[in-house]
Amino acid sequence: MTPTQLWQEYLTVNPQAGPEPEAWAFGAVPDELADLVARGIKTATSSAYELYDLEGEEIPQAGGYDIILDSQDNAVCIIKTTKVYVTPFSQVTEEHAKFEGEGDRSLSYWRQVHEKFFTIWLAEAGLTFSEDMLVVCEEFELVYPMEGE
């Protein structure tokens, strides 16, 4: 299903949702992470603040929608952002790591995976990873289709 088709379906249950939002896939393992979101396990994500700044993009805002794609650009589900905050990498919490829903859901797992991921993405932009780098932490809820539909 295309992002537009999924959004049109969602509008039948929530006509006030507005214009079609951005559609994107998670960078590391898109199919696995999209599945975790669709099953209601993954309710947060994080990204490098410097990359938003470098690309001239605004960070996500609470209340915004996104369409999550798989690795083949098929629309999997729609999320609504509930909370966004910026914090140093070293200050990301155990709670946030758990909300991300990956691996054993521990902070140590989150740090290991994200340090590796951020190092690669920052290097591609000519930047370097550090424990002090700012991270955009985003929490969201699955709004369509709801788990089990």
C-alpha cells in the first residue's frame, strides 16, 4: 500500500487529521523497526540533532503525524508524535531506551546500537560522535491501523 492510500484510509476514521504527512523508514533495520511500531512495542525513536540543523529541517513536533514505511517503501502504519525533547546522548534515560523497544530494551543496548548508528550517520555528514552530542528524543503512539486490526 502506498502512503497516500494508507492516509486516505485513516482519514475515513479521523477526517480532521489534515494533509498527508511525511512518510519515512527507520534507518538501521526498517522492516524490523516498522514491525515493532505496528505491534505497539516501539513507541519512541531518536535522532542526531546536528543532522536536522545541517539539513535545515525542523525537529518533529508533538501532535504531528508520520507514515512509517518498510524497506520497500510500503506504508506500514501511521504514528502521532506525543512528546519531543532534546538531550545530550549521555543523558538519554532508561525509560526512553525501553520505549524504543529494541533489543533487550535496556539503556546499555540502546547506547551501544545508537553510538554505532550515530557515528556512521554523522561521519557521512563530516561530523563526529560524542557523548555530549544532542539527541532528539521523540515519543509517539500508533494511531492506524491499531494493533490487531
